[in-house]
Amino acid sequence: MNYDGLMIGIGVFLIIGIMHPVVIKTEYYLGSKVWPLFLIMGLLFISLSLFIELSVLSILLSVLGFSFLWAIRELFEQTQRVKKGWFPSNPNKTRQPDKHSEDEINNI
């Protein structure tokens, strides 16, 4: 029997399941300003996957890397969800004001 597909499926399921709360907690405590860290981590895991000979591990590292890249987008979307009141904002975190007011953005 070949368990590679099963292991990859379980691994991808766990990676996606773990990255979701990582994005939410990162936005809550640090905001979206840490997106370069997600970029570095994504590129690091993708690059590392190129040098791993074990197929399952290489695939999972690549999925993890691309999940970090996808998390950059989700991080900014999470900021918008917090602004809409769909998720709680951290009262202890100082938020930088937007460069443009929402009225200015809507008029563009």
C-alpha cells in the first residue's frame, strides 16, 4: 500500500487548519505590518522544499511555504474584517491611521 497521498492530505489539512488561527492571532497582536515575515517564511519553505529528496516532505514544505504567501493576503483581509467588526480588535494595540479616509477611497 502507498500511504503518500494520505500523508500529504492529512498534512495539507493540518497546515491549512493551523494557518487560519495564525493569521487571526497575528493580526490581533501584531497587525498586518509583519507581512514581510510571512513573505520570508514562505520563500524560505518553498526554497527548502527544492532541496529535500523525500517527496512527501518536499510537498508539505512547499504547501507550507505557499500557505505563508497566501496568509499575506489573508492578513490584510483580516484587518478589514476587524474594521467591519466581524472580529475583535486588540484594545492594547495602537493602530496606525489609514493614509486615506474611507470617503476618499470611495470617491476614487
